[in-house]
Amino acid sequence: MLLAREVWIDGNCQQVRLEPSYWDALEEICRREDVAVDDLCADLQRRMVEQSRRLRDRDADRASLANAIRVFTVGYFRQAATESGHDRAGHGRGDPFSRPTITVEGSPLRH
């Protein structure tokens, strides 16, 4: 399920549709970095435009801010991941759902 929210970028309102877990992650990042969600989204949008200009990407106008947020969010938390953190979370023991992060209809998703 996607959740639509409005973000303000350079004075313009833009609707972004993301899964609730991505909205939660984005809000956590913004709390950690002391930056507003709108400001972070505006920065991501500017970086997408700059990158497409550098690469002379003709399809850049079709680039999705929602996808950029997803990539950024995963990258942010991957950079923060450490071996000790994985160990504390119970990762690497052959059960990636030992501490489920995904819920389905209110209950943890397990295999």
C-alpha cells in the first residue's frame, strides 16, 4: 500500500507516494539530521536534476522523487549498518525475520 503525502519543493507542492515504512524511515532520518522532510526532498530533487545534467540523461524528466527517496533511505541506513549492529539485531543466523521489520495486517511477517 502506498501512502501519498505532499512535500513542498521550492515553493511548489508535489505529491509523493511511498510505502509507510519509507515515510517512517525518512522521518527518522530527518529527526537524526535535524532537517525538515520538505528540505530533504528538495535537496534530493536538486541532486537528481544535477546528476541528470552531468550525465546528459534525456529520460531525467521521468525520474521519480519517490524512487530517489527509496534509494537514499536504503543507502543512508546501509552506511549506518555495522557488524555489531547486525549482531545485536540477530542478523546472520540464517533467519532474516528473527526481528521482523515488515508487518502484514498488524502482525509481524515471518516465514
